[in-house]
Amino acid sequence: MIANPRTRAACPRPRRPSAQRGAVLIVSLILLAVLTLLGLSTMSTTSLEEKMAANTQESTRAFQIAETGLARAFGTKTLSEVSPLPEETIKLSDSQRKVGEVTYAIRRNGEYLPPVGSLFSAKLFRSQHFDVESTGKTWSGDEATPVRSVHHAGAYQIIPNFQN
């Protein structure tokens, strides 16, 4: 039987295994290396984001603890009765660990005439000015390095002028 040249050109000849060069193997190894590097960078980014979120949480907790100290200081009967209040520290904890602590102090800055526009007579009343400082501390596992938040608040209180 005589071979038809058209039929032979239409059918590709099978290649011998020794003629293959391994291009698919090289391409797949390069893709594997790129995907590995992508996975490693994603893991390091996730780890950094987790640390940032934990630091933000601890900062917010210290802020709230310091605000609690201010609220406690202003929750006293009248500032003039307790001033000067010695520095007070309150330790906050849950059932398993120490959460934080707040230290606050009230300092009297002096007495002045009532503020203008307050509708209080300067002859009958006087104004006492106070500075309240509250420091909130919290720990995220390492007690050697606490996260701190310091808050200052000023206040004045109108009291009767008993000197007249």
C-alpha cells in the first residue's frame, strides 16, 4: 500500500520521550515558588495586623480605665470636702488575671471669684478650682511593659463665701 502524502501531513508523528525537554516541570516549579512566597508574605502581614489589633485593644482598655478614674473622682460628694484627696489606686481584675489599675488624684489649684456670666455674686460666693489626674494602666501579658493612658480634667465648684 502506498502512503498518501496528504494523510501523513495531517497526522502528527508521536514524539519520542527522549526528545521532551521538561518545560512543564520548570514552569510548575516556578509557579510553586511564587505561590510559596505569596503565602509567606500573607502570613507575616496577618501576624503584624494581629499585633496591631491587640495594641489598639490594650490602648482602648487603658483609655477606658483612666476615664473610670475621672468618673470616680468626680463622683465624690463635693470636691471641696475631700480636697486634697490623696492619690488612690484601684486594681481591676477578672476571675483569672489582673486587667489593669487606675490611679487618680484631686489637687486644689486655689480659690477665685466666680466665673463671669455664672450669675453668682462675687460677694456671696467664691470658686474653687481643681485639677483631676487619672492614670490607667493595663497589661497584655507582659507586666513589665504596661500600656498607660493619662487624663487631666479641670473643674471648679461654687461654694458660699463665709468670710463676709
